[in-house]
Amino acid sequence: MIDLHTHSTASDGTMSPSELVHYARERALEAISLTDHDTVEGVEEALAAGNKEGIEVVPGIEISAEHPGGTLHIAGYFIDINDPDFLRNIAVLQKARAERNPRIVHKLQQLGLDITYDEIKEEAETGQVGRPHFAQVMLKKGYIKKPQEAFDKYLKKGAPAYEDKFRFPPDEAIAHIVNAGGIAVLNHPVTLNCRNTRELESFLETLLPYGLGGVEAYYSDHNPQQAEMYRKIAEKHGLLVTGGSDFHGKNIKGIDLGTGRGNLNIPYSVLESIKKALAA
């Protein structure tokens, strides 16, 4: 098995990149990709750990892009993590995240929650701050009973403490990945909140001219019917079919590395297809 969608402490996971790779070996995975949000900070550590553990590590990232109807994430695989233009571009996203976080704290304080930004940063340790870190602090302080409650009550789009941030338009997000030598993949299409298959295909077709290379059909929160639908749509448009758990460690309960919610078994042939596409 492989897992092409994982997160570490470099963004909002609870395992360091090396701990994640070690856990992949314990889970008997052949390969993983580290796809932290808007950063490649943990990739070098993961690659080194992969060499040590005998696990193939694919350099990756997950970039947030504009989509008014839902959540749009574009994964990038086999990117050159030292490409200066790429690093400059994702630094823009990191700056936007850093500027948003104090505004979220201010809103939470206005809502009566005794939370400081120093506490949030301490929770994130050396990684960039994300909303799961807010959820963990709220959990520790007894404001919520489980992390998802933080999103439902305070942090998701439309909730009272939600703060938007800058995102690249989809075409730019894809271009940044392609220009860094990578394959761009539409992650978890279920979060686009398309009303039907026709709407999803129409949106997908707008991304094709920019160089979209694949669709994440196999995902922890896709049911079997959705996974099959996304697979067929990808194949119809000549796109790669990828998959991953979206593993965050303890930050998202019920999702394990490699198997997701017990519904994943992604073969190595998926990764081979990506390699063949890059070599073509």
C-alpha cells in the first residue's frame, strides 16, 4: 500500500516528518508523500528518514486555492522543493496564514474565550499555525469536547471566528506546481460541494487547460460510489487517479495512515502511473 496525502508538524499534523515515515514503515507501506499545507518545510527531513527507514518518500505539497462554493486543494507531487520561484510563491501563502491567525484569536476573545496567540503558537511548536492548533487549545481549555466541535462552532467558513485568507486562483496554483516540475492533482473533490456530476465535470474542465494532471479518487471521506465516480471522471478526461488518507495524526481521529477510515487500500501502481506521466 501507499499513501499520497499526509501531514506533519510542518503544517497541522501531530507527527514530525521523520516520525511519520517511521510510522509508515510500521504500517508496512511502500511509499508516502508528505503534502503539508502550503509548505515544503518538512520534506527534506522526510526524505532523509525515508532513506533510513527504507520507505519511498515523494516530495509533495497541498496548496489552498480559490473556490467560492467549497474547499479547493491542489496537491503537487515530485516538485522541486528548492525551486526559488516556487518557494517565493508559497511564501505568499504562508504570510497570508500568519496574518490571519491573530485575527482568529481576536474573534475568539470577543466571543468570550480566554485564548492567546502565544498559546496557539506553542501548540504548533515549530510548524506553521493552522486551525487544528486552535482546536487543540480550545480542547485543552474545556471550551469544546472534541476537535471537530471547534470547527463546527467557531472556525469553519461561516462560523463566528472564521477568517478568510489569500489563496491563489486555481490556474496559478496549478502553474506553480507544474513550473516546479511536479504533477498537479485535484484533491478530495467531495469538498468542492458540487451539486451533481455535471457541475463537477464542468469545473474540472476549466482546470484542464492549466495543466491539471490528476484527481484524488481514493480518499478517507469518499464513499465507494464517490470514489468510483471520481475515478471514471478522471479516466474520461485522461487524468491520473491518485489517493491518500489525509492523515494528520491525533488532530483528526478515525483516520489512520494508509487505510484512512478502514476504506483505503491504494496500490503502488498508482504511484507508478504518476512516475510514467512525468517521464513521458
